[in-house]
Amino acid sequence: ADGARVPALVIGTGYGGAVAALRLAEAGVDVHMLEMGMAWDVPGPDGKVFCNTREPDHRSYWLRTRTKAPVNYFIGLPLDRDIPRYTGILDAEEFGGITVYQGRGVGGGSLVNGGMAVTPRREDFGAVLPSVNPGEMYDVYYPRANAALGVGTVDPDWFESAACYQYTRVGRRHARRSGLPFVFVPDVYDWEYMEREAAGTATKSALAGEILYGNNHGKKSLQQTYLARARATGRVTVSALHRVASVAPASGGRYTVVVEQLDTGGGVTAVKSVTADRVFFAAGSVGTSKLLVKLKATGVLPLLNDEVGRDWGENGNVMCGRANHLWDPTGALQSAIPCGGIDNRASGRAFAEVAPLPTGIETFASFYLSITGNPHRARFSWNPVAGRVELDWQTAWKQPSIDMARSIFDRINAKEGTVYRSDLFGAYKIWGDHLTYHPLGGAVLNRATDGHGRLTAYPGLYVIDGALIPGNTTVNPFVTITALAERNIEKIIATDL
Ligand code: FDA
């Protein structure tokens, strides 16, 4: 309520925020979470909470009047359609040179993502988080995060015969024929549930094309894991459709947090003010960076250091499709949850998920999301004339990602005698290089913050999300975001409370 005072306020309900809330509550601290997106706990008119990728409606996108599907063409035909403007679940946030996809709602990115839960190889960790002791991460915090998130792997025997993973088996065969290692990719989807979907004994979610706009069944999002445990403590409350606009120093070492309450059309219906002893920025790489850069530049938090806004990267994301021969169908039924990848990290700095095209028809296409070692880093800055935070990412900066991904797919195409699909991202466009699903950085650990996420110029302010990680995790990021949050909150609880 307006004028309230809380011991700990968490901005955002994604991975970093959910870890902070649970561990603070377990330590006896009352926590209030503010989330700009919706609660996603009430069914819509069709009886479902979430809509399907094949029939996107008002629930699909955050305040857009037209969908902006990541794969937006098929056989050169545009797939996007008009939708009513609504506080939907997926934000396709457009900056100058890149569209950044993010989840909006209680659960953050866990609501929309593919659930791929990958721990980086230990030998790569020094490049991911150079100031963090790998021993404690691999012995304590990665295992803790994987257990709490409910990470599991497809049953290899079931995989071999499942119709919905023909696309992955084709991807494996092509990788192996080119001498590239295939690996199973762990996921937080309930694999036993998926087996029941395939057997026809459970309501279909992954096997009905649900992904991107939410899964009505099967996927263990943060709503089922960390946030459920946090609420069960009785110490955590959550306000959805509440967007933080400002965090300013107040008397007694506390902070005044200004919050805008939104309606489902995106309008501000009330502006509230809350006083907090401690504030945890967990609005995601982009959300946290935008807040901190604006608050520093406008003189609200002028002592934030000059590292704020820097070292932002897109985890080297790039997508592509390959056209298969007619004797290599990938299947009309494709599980929306990937379960395998091609690992060329060692010689090509590329890790490619064998991704579905869950269109419901045979496409004769193999589709991939590659995570590459793109070295480019961008910076957020405040534009006082436009009154907004901008990002200086350049479209051409994806070229290293494309080159790294080609270390896999040029090789496979040469071996198989196949070509790239050029109809998935617009006419004659091979590479999906206009976007990222994996924004990272902007308030990097040990640079913008101290070694545990403290914004030291302002005691009681912390960063605890993907903004801490300098642009790349070599694999899908949320396990690392979760494990780092576990490490940092343990230290903060032990020394600051
Ligand atoms: P996250 O983005 O999860 O949470 C931030 C929350 O803060 C959001 O709910 C947001 O609405 C809220 N917020 C922002 N600004 C606010 C403000 N001013 N006031 C109040 N609330 C505010 N990763 C992976 O490891 N495996 C995968 O398979 C995938 N797949 C994937 C698919 C798609 C489509 C997307 C968009 C993303 C993925 N990801 C992924 C990425 C993964 O989801 C992402 O890295 C994490 O969700 C980031 O976690 P954070 O805690 O940093 O923020």
C-alpha cells in the first residue's frame, strides 16, 4: 500500500529476484516483490492461462498492437498478426540495433523460456565470471540452483522412439556425420509429464506448441519452484502490474521507491511510494540497467560508479535453419522443448540448440539457436532529450556470431549436400541476427558492484540478476544467474543483515 515500509523490497520476479526473496524470507526477513507484468494465475476466456504460439492473442505480447514472432516468416510469407494492446507475457523490446526478448509477469523469463538449464563447462567459467571462485560455484551453488529449479534430462531410451523428437534425432545424425559432438540438454520441463503427453494421457503443452507465450502444463517455471517456496514461508508478498520508476535515498539510510500501478492497457492508474531498508534490483539485465543508468544520470543516485550501463552482451545468440533432403523429414509433431545440442565450443566457440519448428506440419527444415562467443559489448546511456535509456548495439556486431555458427552449419551443409533456409526471417535472409533471448550485463559484478552485487556507494542497494554477468555465459544463462544469486544472497544475509 502507498506509504508502507518494508525491510526488503525486490524489483522483479525472475530468477535473481526469486532467489533473493526465498533466501531472505528463510532468514526471517519480510520481503515485498514488485513486478511490472501480470500475475498469470487466472485463466482467460478460453479456460487457459496462456495462449499458444499458433494462435497468439492479446496475452502474447507486452503492449504491442502486432505480434513480433522471433521466426516471423515461413516460405517467405510474413506470420505476424494484429493483436489488442495488452500487458501480455513476452516483451520484444526494440533498441537501435537489436530486439531483446524478455518475459513479463510473476516468474520473469521463466514464464516464456524453453527451460533449457545448462551449467557452463568448468574450464569456461573463468571467462564468464572472472572474479568468482569456481570451486564454490561448482561444489555448492550450481548444485543448489539445479536442485531448486528441478532440472532434469530426457530419458535416452524414450528419446530414441519419441515421434516428437525426430527433429532432434535428425539434428544428431547430421552433427555426428560431420564429426561434431551431440549432447543432451537438461531442462526444467517435467519429462515424465511429456511422456504422458506423447502417450495421450495428459493434456498437451510442449506437444501442442506451447512455448514463448507460456506453458499451461509441464514446465516448472519459477511459479512452481522458488516463488512457491518463497510464498510458503508466509513472509513474501508480490504486487503484479506494479512498475518501479525510482529508487531514491531517504532518511535513516532507507530508500524511497516510487511505483506505478498499471492497468492491462499499460496505463498508469496510481503512483505509490514505499520506504524500504534494502532494495534488490532484479528487473533483469535490461530492466536493472535502465533503472540504474537513468537514476544516475538524472541525479537521483549520482554516486553510482561509471561502470553502470556497461558490458552488455547478447550471449552471442543467432538462429538459422537448414533445408533437409526429402528423405530427412523432421516430423510434423515437434516438442516445443528442445532436448539436444551440438557442441562446438572447443574449436568454434559455438553451442547450437537443435530447436523445434512446432508448426504442426512437416517443414523439412532443421532449425537451430546458437550461443556463440561474440566478443562485442554494448553500453546503455541516458538520452535526456528523448527521456529514455538507449543501447548502442550495432547490427553489424552479430557478424562474429554468424561466423562462429558457420563453424557448425557450413560443415554440416557441405557433408549433407544441403543449404541454409532463406525464408524464415524474411525473403533471402539466412541468419536470425536481429535479436537476443539472453540479455546479460549492464551492472557487472566486481565493476558496477562489489564482488557480491552491492552498489557500495549506497549501502542497502543490491543488484542480483543477469545484469551482473558480463555479456556471455557460453551456454543458456538462467542456471548461472540462479547460482550466482544463491552465492551472493548467502553472503549478503551472513554479513549485512
Ligand atoms: P528476468 O528477466 O527473468 O526477470 C526480470 C523481471 O523484472 C521481469 O519479470 C520483468 O517484468 C520485471 N521488471 C523489469 N523492470 C521492472 C520494473 N521497472 N519494475 C518492476 N518489475 C520490472 N535461458 C535459459 O537459460 N534457457 C532457456 O531455454 C532460455 N530460453 C529463453 C527463451 C525466451 C523466449 C526468452 C525471452 C528467454 C530465454 N532464456 C533462456 C533467458 C532467460 O529467461 C533469462 O536469462 C532470465 O529470465 C533472466 O533472469 P533475470 O533474473 O535476470 O531476469
